[in-house]
Amino acid sequence: MPLGFPLPEEFFGTNTDNSKNREYCQFCFQKGEFKKPNLTMEEMITMSINHMTTQLEFPREKAEKLANEIIPNLKRWSNI
């Protein structure tokens, strides 16, 4: 599995044939396409921090650390 947030099987994205895509989550990738193709890495980091602090109740410092360490290393942004 690529370096990223650990995901249970039900959160994997899907390919064009609806098979599971183990490289991307369902929140980012469905039916072989990114849901927000123009999303920047910086926007993704901000969204993730907001999600972790509001929905998962992570302390802000921990959320920022995780987002800034993991997101830049995801395959989606590996060519930037």
C-alpha cells in the first residue's frame, strides 16, 4: 500500500470498471477519476486539517503534523 493514511477496504476509491483502487480513497477518486481534479496539494492539506480537527477531534497541532507529513508524499502529488 502506498504511503498515506491507512484505509479500511470500504474506503478505497474505484476504477472505471468499479473495481477497488487501493492507491486512492473514495473521497478523492471514484470511477477512475479524481472528484476534484483541480484541487491543489495546499487545498488538500487545509481540508484534511479541518476534517481532522472538526470531525475526528484531533488536536490542531497533531492534524497539521499529519497532513503536512503525509499528503505531500501521496502518489497524486508525486510529480509536483
